[in-house]
Amino acid sequence: MTRSPADLRIPVRRMDFEFPAQLPKYWYRGNPWLTHFFNGMSAVFPDGERFFIDTVRNYQDQLTDPELKKHVRAFIGQEANHGKEHEAFNEQIEQQHGAPMSRIAKYVKGRLARMRRDLSKERQLAVTIALEHFTAILANQLLENPEVMADLEATYGDMFVWHAVEETEHKAVAYDVYQQVSGDYATRVRAMAITTVMFTVHQFAFMTWMVARDGKLGDLKGFAEMVRFLLVEPGPMRKMARDYLDYYKRDFHPWQHDNRALIGERVEEYRRKELRAAAA
Ligand SMILES: [Fe+2]
Ligand SMILES: [Fe+2]
């Protein structure tokens, strides 16, 4: 498959999650390292997603395919809602537990502002599609291993799973825009190589900084558990290696990994909720 499935739906859902009033400081398995791994991701999402939206918007006027135009509007709607929900989460984590979410966000904002200033629009979009591939393959891991968030379904887990579902639905939108307006292979893979290093280094730095601020650097058991989680069981970083490398193929398209079956049940559940809300 070299293009998006013809019957693909990308619905924009307003979730308005209600988070519990109080959550443990180390909400993920009581482990400071793992908790800050997820906190670090959440801290960068809102500004990162605003960047994705803007880099796609730069080309919105040039699009002619009505289907792609529709998907772009849905992509923008989904990403805007992700930012909103993660911002609410980030605020709570910062207020209750002092995690420096807004400081990380401010730093990310500054870096993205420099990219907006220094990079061509084509290269900015190439960064977006690289990160969209990253989020899509991470999302795929989360959906393939639902037990990872199972204990947290009633709290923050739901938000991460919903985000993973929508990242899957819209995973090819920015990519399709890039193919239509540029399609340059060298720019695409160079952006991926650079983005991989930058993204990985930053996420590990954010996690380690937050752990250090909590005085937990000496928690070696937690550290070992985090390494085991990422690389061994469930091992998302190891398992996503092949999906990651596929990006470097000349004829790559995100829907060559057709994982719609993984979101089917969730999507039905959201749809039923929507219908109930509409009927009420
Ligand atoms: Fe998103
Ligand atoms: Fe996305």
C-alpha cells in the first residue's frame, strides 16, 4: 500500500478528560524514571503539536486533492485537542508535584522558534513528518501492548491511549502533504536522521533532569526497571526498530504498516459515546 486507505476516517473528538483530583507523584508504577519518561513526552507535546500544525498549514493553500484537504483539517483538529488535554495534564503534574513541565515547554518553544526562523518550510515539514512517524510507531507499541496503561485506564492512561489512536488515524496526513508539495527523498531522510538524535537526546535529558531534581538519581532499581521496560519487556524501543528503519526506504508510506485493526475496538467505543452524547 502506498497511500492512505480510501475509507480512512479521521474524526476530531473533544475528550475533556476528567483527571482525578490527586494522583501519586510517581504515577507510573511508582517509578520516578518511568514517570518522568512519560512526563517528559507530555511536556513537549503541546508546543511540538502546534509546530506540526503550522508546518502543514504553510502548505494548505497549495493542496488540490479534496480528500487530502479534508484530512488536513482533521489532522489540525486532532493535534489541537491533544495539545489541550496534555496541557491540562502538565499543569496538574506541575502544580501538585513540582515537575518543571512549563520550563521544559518554554525551552522547547524557543528551539522550535529558531527552527521556524532558520529552516525552509520544506525542511520544517520534513521535521514534522519525521516526528509524526516517531509518534506513530510509539503509538503502535502502546496499542500492541495495552497492558502498559491498563492499571491507569481510569486516570491518565486513557489520555495516552486516545492520543495513540488518533496518532494512528492521522499518521499519513503530514506525510501525504509533503509528498504532494515536495517529495524530496534526501531532505526527508536527512531530517529523520537529525531529528532522531535530537529527539532521543532531549527526551533522555528531560527525564534525567526531572529525576535529578527529585533527588532520585540514586534509584538504580528504578533505572534498571526503566531500561528493562524500554528495551526488554514490553520493549517498545527495541520492537519499533524495524518500523523506524522502514522510513528510510524510498517508497515508504506510513500505511504500509496497516495497523487499523489495533484501533478498531477503541474507535467503535468512541463512536458509541459520540452517538450517546448526540442523542442526549
Ligand atoms: Fe498528537
Ligand atoms: Fe500527530
